[in-house]
Amino acid sequence: MSLYGESVGPRNVVLMLASRSQTILYKTMFLFTAKIDEYLKVMRIVIVALVVGGALVAEANQKCTGHPLMYNGKKCASTTRYADYHKGACGCGPADNDNQFPWNHSGFVVAANQALFDGAGGKWCGPSCGKCIKLTTTGGFVDGQGGATAEGQSRIFMITNLCPNEAPNLSWCSQQGSDGVNQYGYGAHFDLENGNNQITGIGWNNPEVTWEWADCNHGHALYGLTPLRSMWHTCQCSQHSGKK
């Protein structure tokens, strides 16, 4: 039998064909592996770019996008809720003990993340104490940390406490500087006081929200549970220099 002009036996033909097939297979596997390596390199570059750029990948139920996360042109924030009987980092309770004023327990009040409460790292009487914010639900939430809340629900809250950048708050309140974000990509976080079930009572389950500064008295007129500015003036921190 002749193969490529050479006279060979049947057994040799089989061996030669097997050798050529094996060579072709090895080349195909090499090319395939090279393509996979190239793809993985590209994916690694994309992932690094996303993390370094701060554009953390939003989870399926988060509506906000970008860095920091935004929605309809407004800054987004994550929320949680808590309940205690301490006056908090703005001193909204009697001067002779650590109890809360009733409105600081059952009203629309929040603890703000450290960077928003006091960017200098202060734990008491931060510059944001007594200021009010308008929170509006986006319809989104962080997977595994909250639940669906209808979009467009707004409430106005007063900042009366601090969510410190320390355990167990690191995933929520660890933002650094003016453009820092937490584990979920939010530039701000608000822990909502739920001492009288005022948050669960309106159906909020740690919703994703947009936030903006607001007028406290206007919030009180709209929602009733937003503290008046006159209530803020009963807090210890309102008496400090520069607080009005």
C-alpha cells in the first residue's frame, strides 16, 4: 500500500494515521486551552476594573446603579432597622441617664453611617445630628438582607444616632471619605429606629432608598412621626457650640 508516495504495510498505515490524529488532537486541545486562558484573562481584567472603579455589581433585586449607586438622578442608600432604649450619639434623652426621649424611640429617626454622621470620625454630636433626610423607596433591596417594598414611598427622618464603622456594622457602615461605599455599593446607610414598630408598621423591610436633605417641620406636617426642630433642641448635642 502506498501513502504519500511511500510503500508501507497496513499496520504501518494504521500507526501513521493514529500518530497524525494524535498530533491534530493535541494541537486542537492546545488552541482550545489558549482561548480559555485568554477569556479568563479578559474576565479577570473586567472584574478588577469593576472593583477598583467602585462599580460593584448590583445584585438582582437592587435597582440603583453606578458609583456611588444612584437611582433617577438621586443618591441611593441601604437601610436596616434597630430598636433600643439608649439616647444615642446625638444625646436625645435626659441628661442624667441614657434613656431615650419618647419621640426618639417611636418617631422617624435614624442612625447614619460614620462618614455621613461625622467624616472626621467623631462618635458624639456629629455635624449631621438633628438634620433631616427624605428617604424614598426604589422598589429594590439587597438580596438576603431585606424584602420587596413598593417603589415611591417617602418618609422624612431625623438623624439622632450613629452607625459606627465597626463590628457588627462593617458591611453597612464602613464607607470611607466622601465617595466611599459599603459592601453593597451604597455611599450612605441609615439604620432606622423601630422601637415602636414604626418601620415594620409601614411595611418597610430594609428597603433600598434614595436620600436627600429635607425640612424636619415639613416632614412632621406630612407624616406626624418626623420630629419637629423644637424637639431636636431638647437634645444634649443641640446645646453644643455651632449646633442650631
